[in-house]
Amino acid sequence: MSGGQFHLDPYIEVHSCIHAADARLKLSALLIFMLSTALLPAGAWAAYILLAAVLFSSMLLSQIPFGLLLRRSFVLELPLVLVVLPLLFKPGGSELLHLQAAGQSLVMTSDGLLRFSSILLKMGLSIQAAVLLSAVTRFEDVLVGLSGLGYPKLLNAILALMWRYMFILAAEARRMLAARTARSGRPAYAGSKGGGFFWGVRVTGGMAGTLLLRSLERAERVYQAMKARGYDGEVRALEARQLSAGEKRKIVAMAMVALLLLLAARQVYRG
Amino acid sequence: MNTDLMMHIPDGFLSAPTSGLFWLISAAIIVFALRRAEKELDERRLPMMGLMAAAIFAAQMLNFAVTGGTSGHLLGSALAVILLGPWSAVLVMASVVVVQALVFQDGGLLALGANLFNMAVVGVAMSFFVVRIINRLGNEKRWAIMAGAFGAGWLSIFIASLVAALQLAVSGTSPANIALPAMGGIHALIGIGEGLITAAAAGVVLAARPEVVRDQYGKKSEKSIWLVGMLLSVLLVVFAPLASSHPDGLEWVAEELGFMHTAREPLFELIPDYVFPGIGNEALATIVAGVIGVVIVTGVALATARRKSTGKTV
């Protein structure tokens, strides 16, 4: 989660051509971008730079502070670097570096380095693109876009309800955490008394149970309110606007460019 | 450091064929769950599912200290099963995972299929499996509900982490002999936290609103989930030690299958060049056969369950 920030919704309201674009256009662009990133060969540096250029220019066009977007993705990426670290020592290729640690010797290889840096770059590009999308698109618009792209109606209705109450319940969870801290001090440092693992788990379990119980009761009130407004079990939503011919052409054009890039990269970096 | 590090796989970590395969599997299962849930959907159910999805998202913010400055938090598949029953739980967990990926970049979009599979399908199936068995044995007494909640919480985390590790290994991101013991070991411990929290939370709900919990146990057995649950656990129990005792075994398989070369070869060469010569190898053929077998068995189980259920309502 976004680490205890008080502002959960990542959407940032500014006026820009990217904010104004239809959510389906942005979702398709994101998908095309991610697919091309994923399908690029390892070590296709020139293609990575091209993709990064496209991404960075969209970030600049969005009028959102560049550093803010970078920081958001950096926080997500940092712990993931640790996970792929072992790849550096994968056997294959020439040996680059010998490390001696605790009686074990590790050999950093060129193949390992190639794979490691390719995965990191691909991950970074994908996360940064997704960070941009959620900063420039309201989730309500994403929902309309999803239903236009054939996402099932019932799931869409669940998502819409979830989105509407998520922030209320998140605030409730935060109040519970504050109450726990106020009543128990900060639990479980190394060496501190009280607040051990089992204590923490029991208290947290009680909190989760209470939160769910309150949500169940809220669901009943929500149902009554929906009923009072004419809900009959059927969810009705406004039809999504048809995409204009121009917008469709843009999607096709993006897909073609991506395809060309992929084919070119495969030719250049083959075997 | 967040302890659910690899339960949400980011983009870039899975190979394209792995991502694609799990997108297909998850989509099929979710569409099936959707049909089942729609069938038993009374009009009160929709607001409840939306609110529960929001509540589980919020409950994941409740963290607890584990040790040495690390903290864990709830995942919630087991709680969802206990409060909503299996099919609705699949949809609710899927909604949670989708929002995490789309809005908070917690897990990638191409990897979303795999993440949905691990948390919304495997997590839910495992939980239901345990809850059912323990409540059968314990005759739905209070202790059985609590023990079932603990077991469901633990097993859902543990097995989901093993599946995630296998996905990473097949993609060549993390060798099986490192990924499986590491992920499995860490999550066997994290699972204890999940299990205890699930049990404590279920206890609170059981005390205040027993009918909500008991409702889920009163329903007739869902054979298909039961079967898939058993199959998956047996498969993993057999497969996981095998994969980790042969260093780089899975990675080697992945290389042979061409997973890792897909990036270097044009897509259209993938099928003629790699599938047939690869089958000549005994180990590879076994695993390919295994995968096909599992897919077929699962399909048959789902189809039978469906035939059976439609037969009953007509």
C-alpha cells in the first residue's frame, strides 16, 4: 500500500492533454507500452531508451512534477531490486567479478549482469508507466473504460462500490491503528516490553474482525439506501461513449509503431 | 521491509508465455465464478461484496510487528471465504488485486493474471478446502470454525507463495532452488500471522453475527473447488521439493521450452522450433504431460460440477 500516506488516491488534478484523453485510449496505450516492454529482447538497450523517451515525454506533457512521479515509482522498485540480485551470479558468459564472503565465493557473470539489468529496466519502465496512468486518470473513468473494453458488469459494479467505500474504510482502519498506538505505546521493538508477536496478532485480528463487522453493517445500510432509491437487483450504468474514428486510429497507430519497434529490435539483437 | 514482497509479482519478472498462460487461466476461472455467483446472487449480495472488497483492502493496512522491525499484514483470502463463501470470495479478492495493480502498482498489469491466480484463485481454493475439511470433522463447532480459520489462513499464504515461486522460476527470474525454499520458508512463518489474525477476526464476527459465518458452512459442498484444492496441494507437495532438490531444474526446463529465448527469437518461430524437439527429452515430456493433465483434470472437474449444478436446478 502507499505506506501510511493520508492521501490514498494517486490521481493528481491538473489540466493537460493527457488528463483530457479518454480512459480507453490511455489504457490501450499503457497496455501496448507494457506488452512491447515485456516482449523486447534482453539487452536491447536502444529500444529501451526509445521507450523511456516516449514515457518521459508523456510524463512531461502531463504537467505533473517529474520528480513526484519518479519518486512514486522509485519507492515501489527499491525492494524489488533485492529479489533479482541473485541473477547477477547466474553462471554463463564471461566472469566479471569475484566476491569472497563468509567462505563462499560468488562470481558475477556477464550473462547475469545482462539479465539483471534488463529485468530491472523492464520493471522500471512498466512501473513508471502504470504510476503515470493512475496519476492522470480518475478511477471512475478507468471503470467506464473497462466496461467499454468488455469487463464483466458485475465485477465492474463490485469495483465501483469498492472504490466508493474504500477510502472511508481505509480512514477507519487508520483510526483503529492510531487508537492501538495510543493505548499500547509502540509495540515490539527489539528489547521493548509488551506487544510481542502473539499480542500484536490477537489485537490486530480483533481490529480486522471489527472492521469487517462494521463493513457488514454498513453494507446493510447501503443496501437499504439503494433500495430506497429504486434498486431492484439490476445494476444500470450510463453507456460508455463510442470512441471516435480518430481515437481508434490513434490506438491502431500506437500498436503499429510498437510492432515495428519489436520487429526491428528482434532483427538487430537477434541471437 | 514489507513481508509480502513477492506475493504481488511486478511486471518484468515473468516471461511473456507465463504471463499469458496465467491471464487465460485466471480469466476463465473468474468468468466461471461470476456465473456461479450470479446464480446465487440475491440483491443484497452486491453491496455486501463491494463493501467486503473495500474492507479487505482496508484490513490489509492493519499491520502487526513480526520481529526486528519487520511487520506483516493480512492478505484476506481466508477471511473472504469465511464471510462470503468460495465463489463470491474469488470475485471479491479479484477486485482487491485489480485495484492494487491498477491504482497502486502493487503487482504488475501483465503479471496481473498470475497475481489473480495466486491470491484470488489459489488462496481462495486452499482456504475453502481447509475450512470445509475441518468443519466436517469438527461438526461446525466453535473450535472447528476457529481452527479452520487458522488453517485456511496459513495454507492459503503458504501455497500461494509456492505457486508464485514456481512462476518466477519458470520465467527464469529466480532459480527454483533459491526461490522455492526462500518464498516457502518466509511464507510458512508469515502464514502463522495470517492464520492467527484470520481466526481472531472470525471469532469476533462469530460472536457478534454468528449467522454470517454459519451461513457459509450450511451450504452444500462445492465439489469442484474441493477437487482443485486437493489437486493443487498434492501437486505442489510433490513438485516443490522435486524442483528445489534439482538445482536450476525448472530454469533448465524453461530454457529448453524456449521461455527464455522467446525474447531472442521471433514469436512465430517459437512453435515449430521448440515444442517438438523438446518433447524428445524425458523429464521435459513428463512435465509437459503433467501440466496438460492438470489442465484436463481441472476442466473435467469444473465441467462435471457445472453439469451437476445445472442438472439440479432444472
